[in-house]
Amino acid sequence: MVQLLVLPSSSLILLLVLLMMAPSSSCAQEQEQEQQQLKQQMQEHQQQHTMLQGWIKEQVAKDAAAGCTCGKKDAALSAAEANRVVLHVEPADDSSTSDPAIYLNSIGEAIAKIPDGNTKRYIISIQPGAVYREKLFLGKNKPFVTLASTSPEAPAIIAWNDTAATLGKDGKPLGAEGSSSVTIESDFFIASGILFRNDAPEPELKRDNQGKIGEVTSATMAPALRVAGSKATFYKCTVDGGHGALYDHKGLHYYKSCTINGTFDFIFGNARSFYEDCNIVSKSATDYLGDLPVAKPPLTLSPAAADGGFSFKTCTITGQSFIFLGRAGWPVVYSYTNIGYDLFPLIVSGSDDSQAGAKFQFNREFAPFLFISYKNYGVPSGAVGINKTDVAPFLGTQFVSGDNWILSIPPATE
């Protein structure tokens, strides 16, 4: 005879609960995989944090080493400032009847008059509020040039409309470097009261019937300004463009009381730049990048980033939607800054983002790990915090070794 074991009702309920709680083999495997992924993420986050701490300490050491300059200006710069030449420019279609012996018709004409290897400060004085439709290139062989409007409150406008996909004379796309409306490779450059603009039409990135959106690639870039010279100063200037508006390419740069308008990835480059009292405005009203595949940022800094990085102090950062300000790959410091919306870095897929097919992606999870924050307000950026001692090198022009090359503000215009 088969006997049945009858459990009390309370024991039966407990047994059922235990059976329900016991994971199946497949569930156990999934849990183990999730734990492994979480552990890997924590390790990667720690590597990012360690990398940032190392970079910060390196900047502190550089700041201490640079302290011996004691404010002495570069000798060649001082000599150039003692010998100034002023070139006046009015647009060719200007209705005024200025003396052609004194006034040039284009900025390009003025640049051509500056001798290669010049040792004087050449000041190109352009008319406030005037529009100069020119694509300009100031080469490294023409240092000590100032481009200034006589009234920064009514800036002169320099505009062009190339994009990275525009074909050059050789039949190849211009790329990011060749498409900028204004390119500065000259050292000791100064701009005051200038609006640099790229007015190429914004790319159409709408969803189709299947919900798929257009891809954001480097072909859509339209820089208004590319700065590849060192020891450049920009005062009360505006950079107005879309994708990649300001290509802060390389060198030491100081932006004072400037406005930068763009859509996404609109301040990028390998320069070491200090932005003070600037207004950063994201014109993008969409968050379509959120649908792109994600890519992890590198766990080591690129070689160029060792001497690069951006510091934003007492700035205002606003936007209509998520702000895709720049790319992961080098640190950015925000201090005493009003951050009006969430900031996200962009990550370039592929090793060469100058190629027309390079896709731009971002990752919310890894966004904070190259972004450093000190006493900001507004919407939290999720950046890594920093203490008062470590932040000191980022709070002044010493971040760009400015003691020996930044002149008076506002700059001389005559």
C-alpha cells in the first residue's frame, strides 16, 4: 500500500515559497552573467577614475613648473607689440567712398599684404556690423595678427558655407580641416568683436516611415572656425555654426566673453583651451542621437590629450535639449558654471574621424568619466567631482600658460 505524506498547511506553504524562490539553472546563469558584467563595469569605471586622477595631478605639476615665468611676456611677442601696423578693410560692396589708398576691399587682401615671417603686430581693422563673405586661411608663416572690429558690441561678420562633404579643387571632400569658414594656423593671433559663421544648411535627420533616422557622420560637419595656431586670444567673439562649429584643433587658446553656438559635437579638438565668462548655446532641439548604437570610450587618454583639455570657468551652458558639446577622449573641467541642461560627450567610431563615413555615437553610462565638475549649478552634469586644491590649475589662465602671452583685455585695436 502506498502511503501519502500529508504536510501541515503551514509547511506546505513554506515548501511552495522555497520552490518558487529557487532559481532555475538558466536563471542562475543569467544572474551570474549580470554579476560578471556589473563587476567589469565597476572595474572600467575605476580605471576611468584612476586615469582622471593621474591627469589632474599632471596638470597640478605643470602649473607649479610654469610658475617660474613670473608674468614675463614672450620676447618676440613684446617686440612685435612695440611695432604695430594697422590695415583697414571695408567690404567691396560698401556704399561708402573711402579712400582706396587707405581701405582694402577684403580681409583676404589684407592678409596677403602681411609679409611671411613678419615680426610686427599687424592689426586688420574691419567695419562693425559689416558682412565679409570670404573663406579665410591665416597660415603659420604670418604670426602676430589681430583681426578686430572697432566695436565689439556690433561685431563684424565673416561667413562661408562649406561642409566636410563639399568637394575641393582636387575633387575630394574637404573634411573637417578644409571646410571651416576661417582657419587660423598663425601663432599669437588675436580676434576681437568678430562673428565667425558657417551658414551651410543644417542636414536633414528625420525619421522615415520605419522610424529609422538619418545617420550623424563627419560628412555633416560645418565648422565656422578652426584654430590650429598656438597662443591665440578671442575676446567678445561669436562662433556660429552647426555640427562641429568650433574646431579647437591644437595649441594654447584663451576665449574670453565669447559665445559659441552649435548643434552637436560643436566644441571639439585637441587644444588646451581656457573658456572664461563664455556663453555656450546648443541649438539642437532633438535627442535623436539617443537611438544610435552605443560605444565605450577608451580607457586610456589619447596621446594628444596628454597636453590637451578644455576648462570652462564662470560660463553659461544652455540648450533646447540634451547638449552634445564635445567628444570623450580628453578631459573637460567645468567650474562655477551654470549648466542649463544635461551634457553628453560624443564618441567617434573608427580611428579616423576625418573620414566622411565616421559615425558619431554617445553613451550615457560612460559620459561622466572624462568630465570634471567643481561648484557648478543648474542641471547636474553627473561629472566627477574635484577638490579645491586639485581644481586650482584649471581656474585661471595659468591652465594655458597665459602669463607669458595673453595681453591686455580688451586687446589693442590700433
